[in-house]
Amino acid sequence: MTLYFRLLTLVIGISVCAASATAKAEEIINIGVLAAMSGPFAEYGLDARRGAEMALAEFEGRAGGKPVRLVFEAAEGAPEGVAERAQKLLTEGGAEIVIGPLSGGEGRALKDFAKSVPAVTFLNGASAARDLTLVDPAANFFRFTTDAAQWMAGLGRYAYFDKDYRRVVTLGENYSFPFTQVMGFLVEFCGVGGRVAELFWLPLSDKPFAAISQQLAAIEADAIFVALDGHNTANFLEQYWKSGGQLPIIGGSVTFDPVLLGSNSLYHSRLPGAISASPLTDGDQGRRWRQFVSAYRDLYPSAPSVPSLYAFNYYVNTKAALLALDEVDGDLSDGQEDMREALAELSFDTPTGHVSLDQNRQAIANNYVFEITLGEDNRLHQEVAFIATEVDQTLGLGRQRYLALGAPGPHTPSCP
């Protein structure tokens, strides 16, 4: 049994019952975790839970000199119910700090709830919604992980300077996450001289991939930026390549998922050379990331072989809470004011590099640009091309210029 497994056993024991004589004698700090363990988000919620548990395991179940218990919710995670779920963690679970939520829609709702309970400290879970911290932020809400626009950092410059792409077509679904990903890519790509030939926005169902593939044949472009998940990307590429399409592919952060990269030989011959960007990648050979993956595999042998972005984000934000608790010796009195001051000044190393916060309590962190390669094992891999370091939320533009671009949408930013 590994050290990590022994530590996790200790953590889970505290989380489930806190029944030992020592725990009874000490004041326990309860951290509520908003991550649905059932329903349509269950797979993501379970990996989020693993990430939070891993962070607490590193601290041997204690922070600020006190035992810490993770209190997990049991709801299915509908965004419209996030305030009620958070309130339940506070009143029934005894949570004093809240980590979450899982999705972008939940993030905006939880920010509003956080404003109604200013004496409670909130840290993000995995929400990548840009406006969670950028616009009208809550003073008691902290995010030590990056947003969906930051996830594109470095990709626009790489496409322009290293791949020599000058005109691109974009393809994404008609809702906030793809809007933000396309904006994050275009801010940089257009900023160095690139242009957009056409923007395609698709309905959430019944996507007209065949018709779009025909339209693409008549458009002059150097590449297609695909802001779709792996499943929809596979369906699009099948139609596009069947119609004779030849343009190289640029992917969003969720485009080249394990299912797509593990698909048939057609992808093996066509996808090498495709590029993308993400806050983490399987191709990271850094020591901290490899240690994190190894610990994850040791602790959860029946889980996927590599921790997801949900596990990573909950790990980082939970670790931030524990580090701040150490800084204030577990003191959450006076409306947790000292705790929030400690969080605001906190910076530390994560499995993917250093993280600190800006004035809106939003992460400044690294981002990976990677290229799809075909390995000697005849499998597709993500190979790191370079790392964009210390990416801030305004993508280097400064707050005033960035906000002047407008909110992510079907025509933002303008890049004729």
C-alpha cells in the first residue's frame, strides 16, 4: 500500500465520520464541495471529488493545525439549483468554506449566491466562465484556475507564426463556452495579423455538417478552428473529409479528447499536425505533472489513467484553501477576513506550474500549446509545442482594452 493510499484512507475516514477521539476533541473545519455525484454530470463530479481528496491527502487530513473534513453534496447538479445546493452544504453540512461549482452556468449563479453570504469563503471548482471573476466579481469568491479564454493563450500566435496560417474559418456551437474559446483564440490570432474568413455557429442538436462541408469548399482559408467536443468533432471530420476537405485543423481545449485520439486509422493519417491549447495536456513531461498523474493512478486504480481537468481544477482550488488555512492557523473568525486576505496574497506551484491571483482574485497561470503527433506505438498523442507562461485574464491586453472588445458572442471580437 503506497503512502498516498494510506493518506487517502485517512482523509476519507475523517470525511465520512470524524469519529476518532482526537477528532472529537478538536474543532473540525468543514469544507463543502459542490460537485454532483449522480445524474448527467456524475462522471465529472466523481473526478472532481478525487481531485479534492488528493489535495487533502497531501495535507494528511489537516490544515491550520486542525482536522479538515470534506462535505460532499448528493444532488444532480442542475445549474438553476446551485444556490439551494450551496445553502444546504452550509446549513446541513456545516460547511464554512465552499469549493465549486462544476460548470460555467453554475459558476455565474454561485457568484450571485456568494454575495448574499459575505462571511463565507468560496473557491472555484471547475467553472471556466469568464465573467465569474472578470465582471462584477464577488469579494469572497476566488479562482486559482484559468477561464475558457485563457485556455486558448498561445494558440493564435503559434498558428500564425509557426504554422503560417493567415486566414481561418471557425466552427462552434451557439452558446457561451464556444463563444469564449473562439474569442480567446481570435484575440491573439487577429492581434498578430490573422483574419477570419467565416464564422459558423451550430445549433446544439441536428448539426448540418454535410452542408457546412460543402460551404467550406468555396471559402479561401488556411485552417479550420474547431471549437467542438471530441464526439461532434469526429462527426464533422467524417463529413468534411468525405467531401474532399483538406484544410488543417486547429482545436479548442476539449476537441482532441481521448475518444477522438483513440479512433480509427482515418484519424491517424489526417490529424497529425493539428494543434490546440489547454491548461493541461497528456503530453506534459514535467516532473510535477508526472508525479500528480502517478499519485492519481495509485489512489484510484479503477479511474481513467489520467486525471481530467475537473480533478485538476478541484485539486488546485482545494489546495489553495488548505494553504490559506495553514497561513491563518485555521482561524475563520471575524467573517473569515484573515482567510480571504491570505488567499488574495497566495501563490504556489501546481502540477502545471506557478499560480497567483490578480486584483479580481482570478488565476494568472500557465497554458499549453500542443500538436497532435503519431507515435511509434501507432497511437495519436499530444506533444507540447510550448508553454505560455503567466497568462492573465485579459490575455495581455489590459482590463480596459479587453473589456472594450465586448462579451464573447457570435461576432466578438470583430476580425474581418
